[in-house]
Amino acid sequence: MHPLCDDLIHQVEQCLAPIQRAFDAYQSACFIARPPEFFALELSGETGELANLEKKRWRGTPVDEAHVADEAADVLISLMNFCNARGIDLSAAVAAKLPRIPTSLQAP
């Protein structure tokens, strides 16, 4: 495990849980309840939109950076909503996953 991983895990544990709770409170107060499957499909659609913009950029087509940022925000919002609907503690899941990801100092 990379030495910076411990600090990253600490930051995730300290910062992500309150953000996830705030998303849950906002979603519950402002929108109708939806099942996890709805948010899984929403997440899939939003990541597809973000990937499509990256594909355009990769092929040399100019892409509006504000549009990319907007789609990235949609992905985060959809992920938070999915995790909350499914009862996933995202900070615990990320903290558990990070040490299991192999690190590499070489570019792919």
C-alpha cells in the first residue's frame, strides 16, 4: 500500500460521510422517493453522457468544459443517491477498497 493511502483513507472517513448524509437529507426533502434501481439506471446514463464527451474530445472534437463539469457533477449526485437508496456507506466502502487497489508508478 502506498504511504499516501493512509492519509487518503483518513480524509475519506472524515469528509465523505457528512457529504453523503447531506445529499440524503436534500434528496429526501426535495424529491419523491425512488428505488435504488432508478438511481442505478440514472448513474449509468450520466456516466454514459460523460464518457461520450470524453470520446468526442479523444477524437479531436472541441468539448465545452462547463458541459464536462456539469456531467461529472451529475455522476457524483447520481452515485450519492444510489448509495443512499441502497444503504451503502460510501466512506466505509471507499476506505475498505483503497488498500486493495494495486498501485503503479508507470503510465499505462
